[in-house]
Amino acid sequence: MLLNILVEFIIFYKYLERGIDFQRFIIIINSGNSSDWMKKMNAIFRIGIMTRHKLIGISILGILFGTAVSAWGAGYPQPEQVGFHNCILIYERESRTMDDLRCYVAEPRKAGRPVRWGFDAFLFLTLYHEGQETSYMKSNKALWEKWLDRYFSPGRDIDALNSAIEAVGEPPPGKRKVIVTIPWMSNEVTDFGDVDNDGISENLSVKADRGKVAQWYIDLVKKKFAERNYKNVELWGFYWMREDLVMDRENARQITDIIHRNGYKVMWIPYYYAPGWDRWKELGMDLALMQSSYPFRSWIDRGVVRRNRLRAAADAMRSAGLGFEVEGRGLETPEERWMFREILAYGSPDREGYQAGVQAYFLGFDVVERLARSNDPEEQALYTLLMDYLNNRKVPLEDSRRPRKWNVVRSESRKTVTAEAVLPEKAAVSQLDIFFKDEIPSEGWIGHAEVFVKYSETGKWAPAGWAIGGNQDSYAGRRNGYERGFRNITVPVGGKPIHAIRVVITGQERMIPEFELSCDFYGPQLTGHENLAWGCGYETTLPSGRARYPDNEAGNKLIDGKTFSRDYSAYIGWGNEPGHVDLVLDAANRCRFDEVRVYCRGGSYDGVNFPLNPCVVISDKAPFKGISGLGGIPDPAPLILDYRELVPTEKQSRYVWDGYFRFMLPRAVSAKYISFHGESAGWIMISELGLCLNGKNLNLADCRYTFSPVATAERNNSNEPNGVWLTDGMIARRAWFGQYYGWQGGAPVDIVIDLKKMLPVSGVKVWCVKDQKYGVVPPKNVEMAFSADKISWSGMAQATPEPPDALFGPCAFQLRVNGIPARYVKVRVTGRSEGWAWTMLSEIEVK
């Protein structure tokens, strides 16, 4: 091993001499065995570059060489050490046969070609029981036996797997490994059942009884394996079901010790930065793999996670010796398939390198089977791509629509950058991503970006979208690991095909770091900047239910001076995750201040956490309702603030405390609009907005504020209106939760949009969702009316349906009018009366 390190040291020196990109070198050399000492090399190399003297870096490197030996051991877990390479998660379902599992075992054999083997490990687990998630539910002996009996039933699951391997016609390279779930033991279960025949039911709140249950379960699994004497599979060990270790560490240590005494290993798959993720070895786990959650925190689910999450996740996994979990979200749409391709492509040795390490695969209940059996060429190609990946072939990531070259010009101060590109062919760019190449320095960087587009070669530049960029960090982010230093700004562009694109990035105080630009052709379908209804508020006659933590009747809870209560009466609460909250304080008298405070509660108890990535934007021309939008930026010179600190005020327990985000200005200013944006990691609970001057609180009694979305209802139903989704510019392509406003029944529903001022309206388009698989159909009828005062309305006019061109996807009802002056637009939607039919609206577009 020491010889290996010495060889890599020499290679490192040669790379310095040749001037090769060190970051790429780190990934190539260390894709399987990255370690802390290599990170020190990286830092030293950068010192050498900054001082233009590489020998300085080499000298310091020699001093730290001894540290390299002791630090060795981090990096992705290796197949030869673990005993398998690729483990697929097999979830419970009503039936599963040998034919169902054959496509997991090996690719269907083609004449004259050798067998291409697939997964070499299989994790069997039960995710839900009677609607409850098993990793959080209270279960007993009878349920544990039921689940095990299903895994070992003749002709299904493990038995079917053994037969599927036999059916390939030649022996596999080695016995395939089976991992069996050990269900979560809730301390609240005091009557588990008698497992040692002493006539006394075990109590899982008692350590000795938990030990008895664990040993009984292991013996039962061993017995079933021995009875069946499988030829092609063997028991590797057990899977720890709970995805976090908040209060379960003592239990985990106890159970893993018992499993080890029986000669088996323990596997764990925490969610992204779950509590305990980097302490898995201390807790007795033999193998840990982490989820990136990229497919489930993207724009599809109203999240903000972009593909640089793969880099951040891989960096964290290498640092703590975890493997990577490959995740696929349905793989039914172009967006989901492209995301999956990105995940596979970034595993290659010249990117993040996790393809060479041990991996787990979350691909739903039957996605692999659907792809393997499909007659759709795209799905067949995706299955082949998966098999390529499992057989260590590099997955390409190409799109002919991407600009081949960006012309980049930096200002003399390097605080402004302009980049332009012409697309190889006209194409609809949904979003533009600005990925910063390196971790943002500790002093941070804030600024904004504006995108302009040309729709034709001879056309003029038109504003398409804007976005605010900050440190993207917070107490919640650091504590729970939601962010790790690789930053991005994502600017919405729109849905029309464009010829060329320009981005202007403006830094507020510091130079703009090195970045990469990426056009996103698979992002959300947007209405475009001409939409007059974008960002406007609306009311609906469909009741959304009483908010769980609402504003008070006076509408001043956030400026009434009450920053704390032991219950939640002093707070307004939002519970959608992923999601965000935007607050706008309208300081009518343009008060003078030098500090902004946002009071909130956090600590992860009861799912309440401090907002992620909080920022404040101060403006005079117009308020900022969010950190990105379509069209021109509301104020061309916004003052953007990252919080300086999270100041604790009331600590109720280790897990529950209140505090305020403190946003400091370099000098006092007078401004009309103060906008706060925060992203959710559970519930967001805010009690007060405050402005200060020289440390003293200002009286905000004359101020007003607005917030979006509306406070979350008691039922917290993602289908219900939240005051945002119908005017946020996003057109749903499928019945994805969080992208529509839906109901059942044939009663008419009215939506009234306030355009804020009188405008000439030439047309209204109501975007709906069609997805027959889930009973989602276009409404029966859509009508529209217009008003200047919300009292006197024009007559209701019938909108014309635009027939959808597929069984699922967006469809629209459109009304064209001749420049009607209006401030308010009323849309009346009548759904279908069939009991199974759902009406779902995703956007209302006004032009």
C-alpha cells in the first residue's frame, strides 16, 4: 500500500510539471480510493498556483507525505473488499416470478454474444405495510414472520432469483449475494410477541429483549436459507431499514454487534446527509451508501437541486468512505430519463468515479422490467445503457443542441461577466445553469444573473429571465448537510425555440469565480416572459382548508413584536418539502435601517427546521418575489444580503430552539421593499420580521407584508391551492405532485387573478394536465371574464380546447380577445362529474 502511495506521489509530481488540471487528476487517480491526503495535495497545489511557484507546494507536500499513509482508507468502498459491486433494491409487491427477475440477473442473450451479467447483489425489503412506511411504523413478530415468509415463498423473490440465475444457462462469476432487511425496532412496541418460548412477550424498549428479537430473526433467516439450499445465491448479511440515526444509535450498535457475532455483515443506505451518515463505522455498519436525492429534489418536485448535487454528494461520499446509490425516478419521461443518464455518466472515472465503487440502485418497483420488456426503442436503449454501466462501460452524455462555444468577456474589475453563444440549431432552452467550478471561498460570493435571447439570427436581444445567486448556505444546511459548497445559479429562460443566448453575471462585491455554463433542454416548460400573470396573486372558490399555523386576522403577526411562544401561536408555518417561502415587507415610508432580522424556529424536532439558503434582497423599484423569474429583473441594481449569523434567542431543548437570521448591511440604507427567501428542510416556522438601525428595533406598524405560498393547510394536501402554482410560469407535463391544483367533481370552480394594474389583455390560456393512467382528464368546460374593479364583470366567454397530442401531457383551453383593458381575470373551470375523473390545472397564462 505504501508503494502505491509513493507511485501516486510521483504521478502527482508529473502532473504538476505538465500543468494538467489537478481536479480532473484527483478524480481519475482516486475514483475508487480518494482520501484526505489527496485533498491536502489539492489545497497545496492551489497555493503553488497562486504563488506561481510549484516547488513551494511540492516542499510542503513532502512534509505531509507521512500523513498520507495514516489517512489512507477513505474513498468509495471497493467490490473486492465488500463482496459485490452492484446491489439492486427489490421492493415488495403482490407477485414476483423468475421471469420478472431474469432481466436483473443478465441481459437477454443475443445469438453469438456472451452473457452480459447484471446485478450481483439483491436487497429484499418491504417499504409499506397498509399505507405505513415500515422504517417508522410499529411492527411485531407476526408482521416480521409475514414479511420473511413472502421473501422465501416457493417461486417468488429469493427462490425466483435463484431460478432466474439458473435459467441463464451458464454459471455466474460467483454466487449472487442476498441482503435481507431487518425491520426497524420501535421502542414504543412493548408487546412484540414471544420469541424465546418463555411465555413472555418481548418489550422493544428493553435492551435485552431487543437482543433476543434480533437473534431470533437472524436464526429464522439462517434456517430458511439452510432449508432451501440455494445453488446460486448466498446470504451476505442484513440491511438496517431506517434511513437516519437520529435517536437510534444505541439500538444500531447493539443489533450490528449481534449480526457480526453470527458471521454476517450490515448494510445501510442513509438519505442525503442523514443524521449519522458519516459515523456509520462507529455504529457498526460494514457498508454504507448514500442517496444523492437528485431525481427527487429537482424542479419536477418543486425543488432547486441541480446536477452539481452529484458532485457534492460524490465528494462527501469519498470523504467518509460511502458508496453511491443510483436513483431513477420513473424513467417514463424525457426529463426523468435525461436525469438518469446524467447520474450514470457522472459515475465514470473522468468525472466522479463512483461507477468503480460499490453501488446500490433504487429503481422503483418494476422499472427495470418495464424497460427490458418494452417495444419502445427509447426504453430498450435505456435498459442497454444500464447494462453497459453495470459492465463498467462509460455512459456518454451528449446533446447536439448544446452551444459548441461560449464567447466570454470579463470586465476589468472581474465583477461582471458577459457570455454569448449561438445554438447549433434553434431549440427551446428551459433554463440556463451557471455552475461554479470550485467551492465558494469562505468569504462568500453574491450577485445576480440576467439572460437575454434572440429568437432569430436578425432579431434583437430580449430579456428572458433573471436569478439571484448567493452563498446558498445556512445553519440548517451546514447542520443537516443539505449544501456542501458547490454553487450554482439557475436562470429560467422560457419555452420558445431560440437562436442565441446571452448571460450577464454581476457580482455585488467580489470577483466572479470560475464557472461553467449549461443550457438545460430538459427543464420545466415555461410560459415565457410575455405572461402578464406571472407572479400575480389569485383567489379561488375551491376551499383550501384552514391553515395549520396562519397569520392573524389583522395580518400583522410577523410585525407585532412577538418573536417567540412555546406553542406555535406566534408563528406562520409552511410545510411543503421541497419548497420555499418568500416574504416581502413593504416599508411605505422608506425607513432607514442597517440590519434585517428574520425570527424562526428550528432544530429538526417535529420536522421543524431553519430555512435553507436564506437571503434578503433590498430594492426600491419593485419587490423580488423569489430569487428567480421570467423577463427583466425587477430592479436592475438589487442589494443582496447573505445572513451573517443565526443568533439563538430561546432554547427549549437540545433539538428545539428559536433564533434570528441576522442580515447586516455595510452601511445604513433607505428602501421600500425588503424581500426574504428561504427553502424548506421540513416545516418553516417564522414568527417575526425586523429592521434595525444601530442595534435598535424599528417600529413597523405602518408597514405591510405579503408572503407566498399561503400558509400550509391542516391537511397539507399537495393538490390544494397555495396561491403560487397557477401563476409561477411552470406548465406541468405530467401529473407530478406539486405542479398542479386539482379536484374531483363537476361543480364549477372560479380563479380570479389580480394583474395589479390595468393592462390590455389579448388572450388567456389555461393549462391543464392529461394523464389517463391516473384518471386525470381535461375539464368539461372553461370560461373567462374580465373586470377593472372585481365588481363589474364582462360576460363569460367560452374558451376553445386545444386537443392534446398524447395520452398524457399538457393540454390547454384558450380565449383570444381584442385588447380588453382589465386588472382582474376570472377563469371558471367546470370539471367532469364522473367519480373517477380528476381536473388538474397547472398554469394560467395572460397576454
